[in-house]
Amino acid sequence: MPASVPIAGNRFVIIGGASLVGSATAGELLDHGAAEVVLFDNFAFGSEAAIAHVKDHPRLKLVRGDVMRMADLLRVTEGAAGVLQLAAFMTLSMDRDPWGGLDVNIRGVQNALEACRANKVRKVVFASSNAVYGYGPGVSGELVESTPFHSVGAPPAAILYGASKIIGEQLCRDAYRKHGQDYVVLRYSTVYGERQHYRAANALYIIETIDRVRRGEAPQVFGDGSETKHFVYVGDLARANRMAFEADATDVAVNASGVAPITTLELVKLVTELAGGGPEPEFVGNDGKVRLTSGGAFRIAHEEAFNAIGWKPEVDMREGLRRLIAWRDGNEGKTAE
Amino acid sequence: MPASVPIAGNRFVIIGGASLVGSATAGELLDHGAAEVVLFDNFAFGSEAAIAHVKDHPRLKLVRGDVMRMADLLRVTEGAAGVLQLAAFMTLSMDRDPWGGLDVNIRGVQNALEACRANKVRKVVFASSNAVYGYGPGVSGELVESTPFHSVGAPPAAILYGASKIIGEQLCRDAYRKHGQDYVVLRYSTVYGERQHYRAANALYIIETIDRVRRGEAPQVFGDGSETKHFVYVGDLARANRMAFEADATDVAVNASGVAPITTLELVKLVTELAGGGPEPEFVGNDGKVRLTSGGAFRIAHEEAFNAIGWKPEVDMREGLRRLIAWRDGNEGKTAE
């Protein structure tokens, strides 16, 4: 039985939908003819700003509800062909509130899967993360889907986040094995793009650099700038989510990363250039924020995603950052928090 | 400020105490002069049989309660100098009930830590597991404390269990960083010994072999018998728990494994011999139970435990199994389930 769920004519629910990825994916699904796209969110992290561009679409519906409340989930997933589960605490919020974060990232996924089972939702796409490979000195080289989880040298919140995503993936596998629930896990890299927020530790390198350059201050590089980051453009990710529904693939977990990695120094220089230029970057020590480290240069391989769902990233950092900055310049003060 | 908690004259609480490890540790702490040892258990897995040998001790107290109920925990930890957190679902029960397992293994640890903070408990010893190194082909060689978590090729329940222990450890680290909660994490190998139960996947190789030999049946070896297992004798582990309280060590996670690893074929032959002899083992395929695999021969290094708390295992498999079988022969029908 093929696990493909066509977009046109079907109803989709995006849990944690009032978000960077959720709103972009809603646009993608609507553009491909979805009968209805429901953005389900409790607005704890989600925001009106993140969905301003789609909220008036005639086939878009906004439902306030909480992934921790089964009644909300059972109601919203009724009649859905596909559910995209995005709702999650990331590392920074996990650090502030591990109780809430573990609730949402683990029990929230269980609830969503349970609601999908009750309502016979045909396919679940679960937003996992490259955090399942961990952090610290053990992380370097080519990160493929079989790379183990490294945690030595990483802060507790980063490990809690990564382990919570490992658990979320296994809950999907368990639902497939026990109930035949079709699913695709996409292990997102750090997302960036239009409607960028301040909640992702790695994306701070982008958004804070824009802010500093705009204020006429020197951009900051933490450490020596040789640290690798591997982002993915939000539009590419929206396409990956859509293709994960459409593909025959099921019971699989693949990376969804951008065209190529970048060092933090290259990134800060590129953002500065695209923001119109500014002073040379200033090298600073740790500012007390949770920073995510690795053991050396790495690349998150996305070849398996092509094999599984036919997807590869198309927008490189220069183009993606150009779009982010253009959006920000046209939407001063509307940045999603 | 040294994190040592002397045993003599102090009150200790063992959460999940009506268990193989809990009852042995209670005996160890009482022998070393503890003013009181409280076994706290909801008897979901714990049993009267597991505590029969200590329950009438004048300084032992049995409290029925649930690690999921903060009120129970707050009451029982009042006045405790040390808390040993054992309550957990293992892989077999995690497979049957992932909701319950994740509750106990994650929220239960959070609850226990929160109760310890409220009642200013000086030190927590948390029972983690070598499951934090994972399973499957990635696991081989020397498993040291910095070995990453492998999950490719392992069943969902085993990964859920391992990840839940990783999270439990990080909750301890987080409590240390945020509130100065002293703790020692011991990563237990599969425990065996007097009062052996049927709940640990790896220990089934022992207990099922005894059962078959006693019934006059040929013992069974799964696969070719070359699979490595590394157990730890329950009395050694009770001593490790006691020494973790006494040591100055805090904010550390170390392995607590037995003297040496053993292959499943060697194990089955040794158990058969010690049980009085029996037919040659029969090699069988998978029987549908969750089996925990590795990628080759491995050894769980316990040298760091010696550095941190001065502990090393003393009872080898021959002696430990001899004691297990002697206990079982003297307690027919009283096996803890």
C-alpha cells in the first residue's frame, strides 16, 4: 500500500503551525491545491507576525489549541489526510523550562500520534532535528542518518532537546510498527528565512548580525569564527514537508539540510555584506547564551532525502539571506519573537 | 563543599525500592548504620518477594507511593540526607507501554529531583544504564563514559529506554547547575543476583536457562552465542550505590559494570553447569521477544567509577551465578516477577 498522500483536494493540519516553518509550509500546501490547511497553535511561541502572509487565505484555518490537550488534537485532526508535527521547544526554551519542553517534545508527539491514529490520518510528517547527532567534540565530518548521538561537552538543555527528538522519532517508529501509521521524519537543520525569529540558538548568528549592522555596530563573532553551521532555507524545508506527504516513502528518517555548510565567520561577513555593509566583525568570548558547538568542520548530508522523497535543497545561503533581509527591511518591527 | 553523605546516622529514601537493586541497597545501607532506610514503591513492578529479606528490619520502612505524585514524594523525602532514584520502566515494559515508561523514566526523575530540592536532600544517586551507549551494530569495543549513543538497528523500545536515561542524567546535571543539587549518576549494567526477576531483557538469558535446566529441557542460545553481555552482580551494585553517597564526588556519571563481559554461549553453559548440569544448549532463532544486540564484542569499562567513588566490582559471574542459583533453590516459587 503506497504511503503517498497527494496535496490537491486533501486537508492538512500543521501542529505548531503559527511558526516560521509552519506558515511557509501552509503556503506551499495551499499553492499545491490543498483543500484546507489548518494551523494549530497555542501561541506560546507562535505569533501573528509569523502567519500574517497566509492568515487571510480562504483555504487556511487558524485553530487555537494545545498539543498537550488530547481533546483539542482529536477535534482538529478529524478528516485530515496529513499532519505535520512541528510543535516543540528548542534548546533555548528547553534551558528555561525543561518540564514544559519535555512535555511538548515527547508527550506532545505521543498525543499527536494518538489523535492521528484515532482519526485515521494517513501520514504524519515529524519535524526532527540534526540535534539527534548531538553536539560537542564528537560531532564532525559528514553527518549521515546513521551517525550516533554525541553529548559529551554539550550543555544539558542541548542534550535534552536532542534526546527528546530521538524519542519523538521512535514514537513514530513505534506507531508504524504497532498500528501501521505511515510517517516520514525530517531531521531539519537550523531553519532561516523570511519571518525569522530569535528562538533558535544557531539562527541568532544571522538575526543578531542584521540587528547590529542596522544599528551601525560591529557584528560579533563568537570564538574564532571557524565553527561550522549548516542551515536550511525555510522555503526549501516547506517543499520538503510537502514532498514527504506526496512520496511513497514511509517509516524513514532523513536529513533536510541546506545546500552547503558555512563557518560562523563566513556567515557574519555574508550577512553584513547583504545588509549593506558595515564594520569588520568583532571577535568576542562567550556571552552566557547557550551556544551549540561541534568538534570541527561538518556537513549534514541530504542525499538520503533525495532517495526517500526526491527532495534536495535549492536556495543557497546568499539567496536565502538576501530574501530574509529583504523581508525584514519591508517588515520593520514585525519580526516574530 | 564536599558532597560526601555518610551512611551512619542518616536517613535514606530508595525510590522504586521494592526491587532487586533497591532491597540489596537497603541491606547495604542498614549494615553501614543508616538511621532509617525507606523503600518507596508503587508495587507496579516492585514486589513483596523482592523485599522479604529486609522488610522486618527495625530501621527499614516501607512506603507505598508513586513517583508520578509529587505529594507522595514531598512527604517521603522530608528529612532524607540521600535519595536513590531507581524507579523506571526497562525495555520490555517500555515496549508494552511507552506512555507509562516515558512518564516514569523522565517525569518521575524530574519529580524526584524537585522533591529533593524542596526538602534540601544533600545527594541524589540516579540509576542510569549502559543503555545510554545504545544498541545495534555501532556498539562494540570498550564502552567508556564518552561513548556516543548508537541507535541504528535497535528496536524503538530500546531506543526510548536509552534516550529516557540520557534525559534523566541531564535532568540531574541541570539540577546541579541551576540549584547546586549534588548527585552521582551510576550507569548500571544489567543486574543479576539473588531475587532475580524476569523484567530485564538481558537477564532472561540467566533466569530462563535455570528454568529450562530445572525442567530437564535443553537451554537455549539465541543466534550463534557470540553476542557479548556485560552484567553486574547486585551486591556489587548495592555497594556502588552506598559508595556514591559516601564519596566526595558530585556532578559525575560513571559506569557500574561487573568484573568482565561474557558471551551468551559462555553464559548459558556456565549457568547450566552451576545449576547441576544439563543437555547441550540448543541454538534458536528469534522468539519475538525484544533482544538487545551489539555490533561485536564489547566491554563496559568501570575504571572511572573507581576514580570517582573508589568502587570496583568484586564478584565474578561464577560466584554471582552460584549465589543466584542457591537463593533460587532455597526460595522456590518466590521469584520476584
